[in-house]
Amino acid sequence: MRKTKRYPVSGANALWQIYQTVPFLKVVKNFIVIQIARYTPFLGLKNWMYRTFLRMKVGKQTAFALMVMPDTMFPEKISVGRNSVIGYNTTILAHEYLIKEYRLGEVIIGDEVMIGANSTILPGVEIGQGAVVSAGTLVHKDVPPGVLVGGNPMRIIYTKEEMEQRSQSPR
């Protein structure tokens, strides 16, 4: 189960009430920073922008590929460990606005994690150290350390032990 906090709303759906839940100028600033970072080829600059302007926790030598889309409204709820790779066009969400409520949740990505291109990470999940998420995966629940997951719905493809065995066998 994802670890999100639920906030009920009344009246119009939660997205219509967005600026009662997050300041408008914060969203504008975050949007501008994210759009610049999405297109910059300079990994160090991108990480600095995420740490400085969005208050994301980003580990050393982590690489955000081109077009990665961190959460625009609550990027400070995203934490990525050291030496991880976030693949092309991946979306990392820390919020979800629904009809009768909105939900917020921390996203924790461990050290040396590989996220494949075009993946979506939902709020309230933790991806364990050394895990691999295959391209196009919807990460809707926690990922144990060292495993390979993929698909929609996401499932474990290789356990940690199978991954270790695969890395030791000759190719």
C-alpha cells in the first residue's frame, strides 16, 4: 500500500481547488525551474537547480535524463539517493488530485537505483537501494531493494538473489 495522506474536499473536484492547497506562485516558480531542467544537458546544473529551487533531496552523481518531470506542486517530497539514474521522460509524482480528495506522499528513491525511460512513479512509494525499474513501468507500490520490476501492473521480474546471480554469470 502506498503511504499517502488523504485530504477530503467538498464541492468541486480537488483539482479545481488546487490553489487552496498549494500557493500559485510556488507552482509557477516550480514549473519554470522544471521546464529549464528538463531540457538542460548539464547533469550537475540540473541537480543543483532541483536542490536549490525545488528543495528536492538529490544524492551525488545522480543523473536525471532529458525530459524527466518531477512533481510540479510538491517536489520537496521527492528524495533520490546517490548514483541513481532516472530515465528519459520519467514522471515522479508526490500528489494526486481526485474527485473528493487529494493525496500527498513522499517518494523515496534509494542509492544506485535505475529507473527506465517513460516510467511513472506514484506518490507514497519507496524504491529500495539497487533496484531496477524497467522502461514504461507504473510504480504503484514499494519496490524492494535489489529487485528488477516492470510492467503495468508492476510486478517483480527478478528477485534480489536472481539479480545477484545474473550479475555474476558470464555474458
